[in-house]
Amino acid sequence: MGDLTVDLPTMQAVARAAGRAVTDLHPERPLSGSDGGAFGSGAVESAFVASARAHDAMIRSLGDDADTLREYVTAAAEAVLRADADLARRVR
């Protein structure tokens, strides 16, 4: 088994990027609220509504996943800092 390298700046950059993704996905306007009646065909409208709902669910899921990743990486980085501080105290 290889060595595990923990790179705090990289962890913090990942947390920031995930936070930006959450911010970008949050204001996404739901497609399912769009007027599907413009198509003039019930079958086309039905397909549009189904596709729009799937799109909305995907955007919510991606936002939730990005938020979970941000929280996890932030907590892990904080744990690394606490462990480092604890080790520094023990050395003194």
C-alpha cells in the first residue's frame, strides 16, 4: 500500500469549486414550469414535460451532490488542520 499524501490547498480548492457549483446550480430555473402547450401536439408536450422533470431532478441531484462534497472536503480539511495543530503541540 502506498503513502497517503494530504494536500490541504488542494482540498480547500476542491471545497471552493464544489461551493461554486452549488451556487451555480441553485438559481437554475426549473424547466418543468415552462409552457409546454406551444408544441401543439399532446405527445410532444408530454415528452417535453417528462424530459423537463428529469432535467430538474438532475440539477437538484447535482446541486445536492456538490453540497455534500463541499461539506465533506471542508470537514476533512478542518480535521487535518486540527490534527496538525495537535501534533505541533505534542512536539513542543
